[in-house]
Amino acid sequence: MESSRYHTGQVQLRRSSIRTILVAPDSFKGSLTAREAAAAMSLGVLDEIPGVDVSTHPLSDGGEGLVDVLTPALGCTVVETEVQGPLPGQRVVARWGYSAAARLAILEMAQSSGLMLVPPERRDPKTTTTFGVGELLLAAIDRAAKEIILGIGGSATNDGGSGMAEALGVRFMDGSGTPLGRGGGALLNLDKIDVRGLDSRIFRTKITAACDVSNPLTGPRGASAVYGPQKGASKEDVALLDRALQNYGDVIRTSLGIDLREIPGSGAAGGLGAGLVAFCHGILKPGIDVVLEATKFEEKVMRADLILTGEGKLDSQTRFGKTLSGVMRYATAHGKPLIAVVGIVEGDEEEFLGPDGLYSLASLVDRSTSKMMAMENAERLVRKRTADLLRSILEE
């Protein structure tokens, strides 16, 4: 079938040898949550192999959906807190997870400062803020959290985490000592940072930031240049925001003695990664690694005969910290065949197939199915493509 391929030279799998299948997808953005995708894939598995043991393990790389994935997996309960949204004057209700027994909080910056909270016509990273992220951190600390996992994907912001730091008590001022306004554009005028009011409880809390990118703070691969346009920045805005973050980094280096320029992931979430390092002593880790380790994914891989994964798009970034890259790593390490159902493939699908990649691959978008049709019918198509893919690779 056109929508699936298996790696040249690999023998087909015997149906009788597949007794346990691990289903571990990320979300299909705009269509299915990771949990919904896992459910649809599981139905497709059972359509083709009735009675097989199917285990679901929804995943996230640190973007939208982290709370939904980790909260039940780590025994947390859902908490709701009203905080500042990304737009000036906007209030939003953010969902997060908390375990009193483990004193563990699961936060997601997209819940307070995410792009999904800003209508396309109002997107402007010169003015959007991460203040709500700081409010979420305070809410977690107020509940006596000693460990916080914070997903920082899906941001609408480019303020370097300055809004977050302001919520925690840091003051940002221009050359005359006047407090700066919020948003990435204001950082162009930053001259002084006063951390005397910073809530000291933050330093008694382990904060792990789950990043889905490794971009530096500034430059051609920095936060503004790479991600600013999708947040509403014009070409001129990108240049201004990059200069503003450069100034921000310079003032942090002068005031705090912390050089953020070469830290991988400091440009994540519009520089929120940098702010977490500078003001919270946060640890930046690839989001998929955080999720896979926290949920003991490797143990499930070892018990499975076949692993099925997937997400909305397979592209050149897939092998660099995205969900499929982490699943590929574990599957390869334990010699488990890995197949995937994805929304769309951008580029040559052959580069994802092979001994250290996917055994086989199917996409929702093909010659007869447009991207819009795939998104509108994602649940049905994921189920069907899963069954079709298994049929194409299993021999009696």
C-alpha cells in the first residue's frame, strides 16, 4: 500500500510471534491528544490481531499534553489555578498535576503562556509574557512541592522568561531605574536586574525543564530567528527581538555572572529556558527523555514484542529530541521492531526506516487523503492505517 513501507532487506514479522504490543504515540497536534491517538491505534491493532495484549503509553516531548501524560502516570491529581495569560490583561485557568505524597508538581507553560491561547490576529511576541509561568511555579511551591517538572514547549512568548522571573519577585529596570513593561520587546531597554525580592523557596525546589528543542538564546538558530515568525513576528520584529534577547543575556552575565550564550535549550520557549537557568537554577533536559525516564518506559519496551508509535508530523527535526527519536533509541537498544503511524511525512521517508529507526511507516496523508481531510478524520484514519500497516508487515 502507498501509505506504508517496510525497510528493504528486513524479513516480515510472523503474526504468531506478536503476543504483546506497546502503543506509545505523542499527540497529533490539532487533531488528537496522545491519549486519544493511543486509543485509536489500540483499536486498529485489535481490528487486525484480535486478542493480542495491547499496552498503551501516551507520550509527550514537553509541549502541549505533558500534564495529561504525566499526571496519571505519576499518581498526581489535577489542580486548576487562574494565572496571567500570554496577552496583557488576559486571565486563564491552567491545569497542572500535583502529588502531595511525592511533593511533585507537573506544570506546562503552554497552559499559561501557550500559542494556543492567542488568536492568530493577536500574536505579537514583542508583548506576550511568561508571567503566568511564574505564578504556576509559586502555586506549586505554595503546596510544598520539592520537585517540579515543567514542560516548556508550545509558547507564544519571546521574553526570555523575564515575565516568569518578575512573578517570582525579580525586578527589571531601564537605565533610569524605571521598571520595564512586560514582553520581549521591552528587554531592548533592560539595564539593571534586581534579584533581592526573588522568592528564595525556588532554590530549595528541583526544577527540571522538559525542552523539545536545543536552540541557543540568540543568533541565526536562536529563539527569535527560528520560532519568532510562528508566534507572529515580522522580519523586523525578529531582528528587534534578537537584539533584545542579546541585551538580556548581556545584562544577566554582568549582573548574575551567568553566561547563557552556549547553553543548549536556552532559546527554548522564546528564551524561557534561559530564564529558568538564570533565576531558578533550573535543569534543561530533552522533554522526551524526561517523560520516558519518569514513566519507566524502558521496562515496557523490554516486555513488548512490537512497538507502535506516532505523532502528527515526521520531518528533519524528528531525530533531534522529538518523541519518535526517544522511542527509536529504546527500541533499537533492545532489538524491538518499531512501526509508526504519523499524520504527514515531510522529506524522504527512507531516512526514517532502517535498523536504528522504523521497521515500517504509514501516514494519514497520501495521494488520496489531503492534510485537511486527515485532520478532520484523524481518529478513524489512525485506526485504519494501524490495521493496514500491521496487515502489510505480518505474515502468517
